[in-house]
Amino acid sequence: AYSRPGSGTYVSNPDLAAACTPAHNGIIADELYQQDDIQMIAGGQIKIDESTVNFASATPTPDLFPVDDFKQALNEVLERDKGNAFEYQDSQGFYPLRECIAEVLGKSFSTGTPENIQVISGAQQGIDIISKAFLREGDFVITESPTYTGAIAVFKSRGAEIAGVELENDGPNLSIMEYNLKKYKPKLIYTIPSFQNPTGISYSMEKRMRILELAHVHDAYIIEDDYVSDLDFEGKRYLPLKALDKRDRVIFIKSFSKIFMPGLRLGFMVVPPGLKAKIMEAKHSSDISTSGLIQRAFDLYIRKGYWDKHFTFMYEIYRERYMKISDALERNLPPTVSFHKPGGGLNIWLNLPYGFSVGSLAKRAAYDNIVFAPGKIFYSSNCAQPLNNLRLSFAAVYADQISSGIGKLCELMCSMTGKQNGYRNIPVL
């Protein structure tokens, strides 16, 4: 039996409980699936044994890091700049690196200049800096629902309230977004418009334009988290909101973590001119500046062509994994389970039947050395939290593990779907 606060006590499926008792010890214990732990796994902060099929982490594995090329760039900077490489940098960032970033941005959309680019220590810091500059306790922020767990944590840490907007196949439900804008008068709208994390959904052009208009009308600023728009495997070529922004409503954030080396903590923002001083003050009070040595080395890394070479390498790795996982899901998923094929990014979102226990599936899968991210971790506590969805990431899973891993996971879904149907929500009190 189990209880739900304010609802009652229910009978669980006794066959399922027995089935969840493993015949052997998995390498991941049940307690690993406490919510805090799985969030850290999903963020790549807990090391998972290579024998585990890791569909949970959305960060690359260390064997893909460009260690030799970056080492060469780092050594050249030390030889060239000597002790100057260890000085404090301008809080806005090393100017030559900002020039490089503006040039890279110019290849896809002409909006970044060295003057409006702010170097940051990863996208997470960017979200935190913006929140620090804008939010006070009790302020509202609009987010997609579900959304990136790190953003939820930042907004909560600032005492903000979150108003979630349900996602449709082409972006947020605009009726709900407009209602929330009128009711809560939020200062910020947090978005991931291309290959959204965790769902993989991308906004239609119509919705991109409408959200920009709504932000202007309701005097809100948009945080555009450009998660992995460059991992476009089907040539969709989505334009960022920032490229469409004619009224300086968008603060654009980009991290290098998902392609480069996440531990270096490096990214940038494109900031509207009127917000530049406010953002720079928040950055300075956070950590003064991002590591000067890392900025100088990455600047040289880009200029020597290493970045383009490594991006091409990573793109092909991720594209192969995307094709394999999409094919495996299409071949093996039970008919009652649906998924959105995103066409890019690093994640695939599964919707299971109503009443299905993803938590039980996670525990059973762990004993077969398979991990994934249950959908509930991507919802804020004051938003509706469906318990029947999950995220599969292919950033940290090896290509030769995908087919068998998906096959086994789908077998578990099939066996559990039949058993759970007969015992779903039977009240006894």
C-alpha cells in the first residue's frame, strides 16, 4: 500500500513489487534515485561506470575531450603571455576572445559584437547573473514546463516564483503564456527555443515572433538559453530569438560545455546595450571575471582552427548516436509509448501511459545497468508534475550500447505496462 497526501491510501501492484526485487546487485543502488542524485547524474556531476548504459547524462564523456589540441593552445599562451596570463581580466571578458565569438556568431546570425558580448563561467552562471540583476524575492519568472533543472534551482535560490507554461509540439502554449504575463507580470521569461532541454521541442517561427511581441507588450525580458541549436541533424536551421529581436528584449546565453570540455566552465551572453552595466555589475560581484588563462587559451584554440575541427568531430559523433537511438526506439517502443523525434540536440522525451510509474522503471533499469532521467525532475514544485515521462540523452552513451540498452528498456516497459494496468489507483481508504 502507499499513500498520497490529501488523496488517500492505495494498493500497489504486488506482482510489480516482487518483480522489482533484483536477483543480483546492480551497480547503482535504489537510493541513487533520490531526486537530488538523479539531477546530478543528469548534469554529469556523478561519474557513472563505463559498463552502465548512461541515458541520463547530457554531457560528453572525457574520451571525447580535445585534450591534445587544447594543451597545445594552453602552452602557447603561457609561452607568449608569461605571467600576464594569470592577471585579472576585464569583467566583461578578454577582448580578443569576444572578437572571436562575434566572428563565430556572424556565421549564423549577425547580432553579436565585442561590445555587447559578456564572457561567463558557463550557461549556469549566466542564468544566475541575470537573476541576480533582475529578481527580488516574490518576483515571478515564466518558464517552459518541463524545463532545465539548473534554471529552476537558480530562480528558487533568488526567492522567485515560477509560472510554468505547457509545451506543445511547436513550442509553448501561447494562451497560457499570455495569461501568465497578464496575471503575474514577470520580469523574466526563460526559454530554450531550439531542441529544448529536456523535450527536444523547437519553437515554430510563428511562436518565436509572437513571444517577442508578448515580451515587448508586457515589459518582460527573455533569457534565451541556446542549449545546442548547432546540433541540427536535419538542416532545420532555426533562427535564435536574438536574431529576430528588434526591440532589445532578448539576453542570449551560449555555453561551450556540450561540445567542448564542461569542466572549463566557459560561455558567453549577448546583452542588450541598455542592460550591459547592470549585467556586468552582477558578474563582477559574482566572481570578478572568468579565468583569464582559460579565456586566452580558448581564444587561441578558436583562431588556430581547433574549434571548427572539434565541432565537426563532435557533430558526427552525436549525429550517429541520434540516428541509432531514434531507430532503436522506432523498432522497440511499445505502442502505448510515444516520443517526439526532435531532429537535433541531445535528448529524446518519452511519454508513457497515464498512471505508469517511471520511478519503478528507473529502479528496475538500474539493476540492468541502465540509467535515465525521470521526467519529474524537470518540473518546478509549483507546476503540474506528470509522473509518466522520461528523458533519454545520447551525449554520454556509447554508440555500441544504444541498441541493446533501448531494447532492454523497452522490454521492461512492456512487462510493466501490462502489470500496472490492472492495479492503477485502486482506493482502499
